Amino acid sequence: MYSIDLTLDLIDATYDFPDPPGPYGKYLLVERWYARDMNYSPDFVTSMDQFLKFYNMAGRINPTEVKPVDGIFAIDTQVISELLEVTGPVTVNGVTYTKDNVVFELERIASLALKEQAGRKRVLGYLMQAMLDQCF
């Protein structure tokens, strides 16, 4: 997700990005709307349509890093908990995730101060990979 925003930073000076939604500017102090924040609308299709505009723009700028996609799906932490019930516990970055603690651990990471959150969303990719590795 962040690679999309980093790619789009390359054209920030020359492209007129949309202003962020009011609360994002006011409370998160962001100056433009980032791809990572495209889940603003409660309507999934609306959010993902907006996200794909940014994603496809980043793909044209850096096709080596941002690959074409065929679709988007979303999962919540309950799905991850249910997957861990099947795969069994996995350890990522020194933390052992189980079906019983995964929601708490992910919420703990999300509630860290901004400066401590570097790579916080990356843990989801590592977690999913560890569960896949456990299956095969």
C-alpha cells in the first residue's frame, strides 16, 4: 500500500491530487488524499473505485513495483482468526498469533503512536504468508 503512495509522491509537485476528506485533514493533518486512506467511504465499491484510480496511476509511473490487478477483496480480523483456527498458531516478528489473540494483537499494533507504526500494515502480509506456509 505504501509503495503506491511513495510512487505517487514522485508526481506530487505536478499533479493536483484531491483534497483529503475534512476529518483526514483536520485530525490526521494530511495535505492530500493518499491511496492508503481510500477506505473512507462506508461503501466498499466507492472506496475501491477511488483506490483503483490511484493504484492504476502509480502502475503507469512504476510498473515494476505496482503490478496490474484483476480485482480487490477485503477481509476483516475475524476472517484471520478463523483462518488461524485452521492453520494453527504462527509466529511473525517474534509474536505468536493464535485464533484467540490475533484480533487483540493487530489492534495493539494499530493503536501505537504514529511514529511507532512504521510497517504496521506490512505485518498483515507477513501473517498471511506465515499461514500459507503452515498449510503447505
